[in-house]
Amino acid sequence: MDDKKLYSPKVMKDILDKYGFRFSKSLGQNFLIDGNIINKIAETAELDENSGVIEIGPGFGTLTQVLCQKAKKVVAIEVDRSLEKVHHETLDYDNIKIIYEDFMKIDVDKLIKEEFQGLDVKIVANLPYYITTPIIMKILEERYKISRIVVMVQKEVAQRLNSKPGSKEYGAITLAVNYRADTEIAMIVPSSVFMPRPKVDSAVIRFDILKKPRIEVLDENILFAAIKASFGQRRKTLLNGLSNNLKLSKDVVKTALEQAGIDPGVRGETLSLEDFGRIADEIVKTNK
Ligand code: SAM
């Protein structure tokens, strides 16, 4: 296949029509039509001969083509089997494997071991918006051996993932991300570069996975439970949120917060990851 080939929106549409493809809104199918944006995503991933790429949702395959040209190997996971015929035409590369399956059901650890021996593995995707957060949480919680994630998401989601304590975008997912990765918004992307056009703008966000989590805690499950408990009920104080959701007595939580040097009356969204680390450790110690 010609490396320089880039399909115009008209040609894309003709190919999709030829195979009777219909865009599915519920699968978040908004395909990229701008070569500059596609190249910028691939550049942000910094791919070379040692790179293995997992792409979630290749769609028509425009981004996938560039990934195949730059990386050693690409495994693309697409839930919509009706794109298979399109892929025979658009993704005729020797270094690609396409799996027609829901990404949420994939054993990614196994896939990495089987497909990417000795390669530096990165996840690159223009994510379907209806399932962005579960996909990102799966990747972060299951701790795959990957070095980087580069994904296009809704602009507001990117801002939340990249936000600071106390800001209005800050949430439990910000902390989960912060625990495992450094993040940077690589670019804001207007809705005009998609077919069909979504209602909102997007952003490409890069996660560099840390070699070990940013903080060390006695029990990671308690850390995540404490974070979720504190954000579950935004208007409640930390004391109430933690004791209700973790099913702990107020006395235990109060003692733990005092030991951690945190005011029981504050709201969870003002606390940093390090604060939550201290709280989680004191809960473990107090509850022994
Ligand atoms: N990568 C293409 C591009 O940039 O033009 C398509 C991106 S489109 C926003 C999202 C793609 O993810 C669609 O092809 C959709 O069918 C696929 N998809 C949706 N849910 C999925 C899932 N659970 N697992 C794998 N792929 C999924």
C-alpha cells in the first residue's frame, strides 16, 4: 500500500457506502478526516521500530494507517464487525492484527504477552465518547506493561483528567490518573475534523505511565475506596462521606483524619493525592 495515501472525506464516504456501512451513534462513530490531526496524534505517541501499538476502535482506519506506517506492530480492536470489509480495503498491512471484539472484554495483559514480545507498547485511540471513562479506568487499574497512552476524548473530559485539586473539573478519576501517570493535553481539536461532526470539541491527551505509582500506600484498595467515597457525595464533608461509604464508625474516621492532619470538615475535592494517601494509611492503621 502507498504510504502517502490519505483518503479525502468524499472517497471515505464512497468506500463506506460501497460496503453498506451505516454510522452508529451509539458506538460513538465519529471518524477523523483531517490528516494533520492524525499525524499529530501519531507524533504525540512517538512511535518507532521498537513500538507496539494497541488501537481501540480503528473505525474506517485513517489513524490506523499512520500507526501501521510508524510502528513495528499494531493490534486494533474494533467492536463493529460491519467494518471488516472496509478494513480489507483500507488496512492492507503486514504488521496489523484486527480483533473484532469489545475492548472492555479483552484480556490486554495476555494480548501484550502474545503479540508484543520485546516491544515498547503504547495505546493510541480516538476513543468512542460513550465509554471513555470506563476504558481509561480499565487501562489504569489493570496496570498493563505500557509506557504511554495517547487518546482523543471530549475536551471537558481531557480537562478533568488533567485538572488540579480544588478546581471544578477535579474528580475521583483525576486522582486515579495522577496516581499512575503524568498527563498533558497535546492539543484541542475542533468538531469540524470529524465525519459526522460531534456536538462538542475534543482534545488529545497524553499519559506517560510512571514506573511505579506516584505515592506509596499500605493498601491500594483503601486508597481508591477513600477517593471514591469522598467524591461520591460532593456536598457532604469528608467525615460523612468516608464513614457512610466505607462503613466505618465516625470515631474511626475522625481519628484517622486527625492522625493524617486533615480537617474532617473539608470537602474531598480540595485534597491532593498525597492527602488521600495519608488518610488511607491512617484508616488502615486505626482500623486494625
Ligand atoms: N479511529 C477511528 C478514527 O479516528 O477515525 C474511529 C474513531 S470513533 C470515535 C470510535 C471507534 O470505536 C468506532 O469505530 C467504534 O465502532 C469503536 N468502538 C466503539 N465501542 C467500542 C468498544 N467497546 N471496543 C472497541 N471499539 C469500539
